[in-house]
Amino acid sequence: MNQFKLKTGTFTGAAAAINLNLGFVPDVFRWRMNEAIAAGDIAKGEWNRAMADGDAQVSKAIVDNGTSTTVDEQFETTNGITKLDTAAISPQTRKNSTAYVVGDLVYPAVKNGFIYECTTAGTSHSSEPAFGTTVGGTTAEGGGTVVWTCRAADYAPVQKTKVQGVTIGTGCMTDGKVYAYEALRGN
């Protein structure tokens, strides 16, 4: 049975990591800026799962000086691309003293009409923080290390099933720029 999958689309660069739900974890993920490139913009890149599983690196290219010259660089996964593969229904109610990874979605104990996305991984505090209600605003866990970003209740990544795709780190995109992507899985 052929399991080959191809998905294409666009995303807009952001100041924080983006979770891109593809419905599968790709073997190869390529992206290219879909608009005019300025000096310092991250123009394009390629990630492959075999490389990530082997040495936790991601390839990308940066426009170096506003000309057509590019510099290829390797970035650790904290700023690069990582595979996104969750088994849990999301979001769930936030739990005390619990490890969270970037992309986890939670509700506060008393739902307030918003959901919160983990944008800095870590462990939650032993008591719930006072979650802000400004979409895009962040809430840090007082004695914990997690940082949550407020999202609207209809935030696109909310899933009632397993989420699979990639997390795009800030080292792989320029905030506010539009990128076209293709994701491939070959088996």
C-alpha cells in the first residue's frame, strides 16, 4: 500500500514558534518566502526528518546582504524545525507541576473563553497563574518555567484528535512574511 503524501500551503512568519498541523509527520519539509526579499530576511529552507532524528539540525538559507548571495546555515532545533506529533486530545485543562512542550494547548481550570498555547517549554507551577485575556499576550508561570500565549477559542490548531506536522522555530522565518511550503512523506 502506497503511503505517499504531499501537502502544500502557506504560513505567515511570527515572532514565536508556529505549529503547522499537516495530518502527518513529513519526511521532508521545504519553505520559501512568497514575497520580495529584503536584507536579513529568511528566504527559504529545507528540513528532513532523518537529519533531525540523527543530529537535531535543520538546514536553511538566509539572504546575507540584500543581493542574491545566500548563506547556508545549520540551526539547532530550538530555533529550527521540529516534528510535531501529539497523541493527546487538545486542549486539556492545565495541570500543576506538569511538563509541557511547545504547541501544547490548555484551558485554565475555570474556562474564560480563551485557550493557551505553550510557546516556551518547561514545567508548570504548583498553582495556576492568572491567565491574561489579550489574544497574543503571554502569561509566565510564576514558579514554573512554562510561558503560555493567549489564543482565541477558535484557534486553528485546536484538535480533538492526534496532531501531526512540524513546529517552525523563529530561526526559520521572518516575522510578518508569507511563506509557501510543501511537505512530503514517502512511505
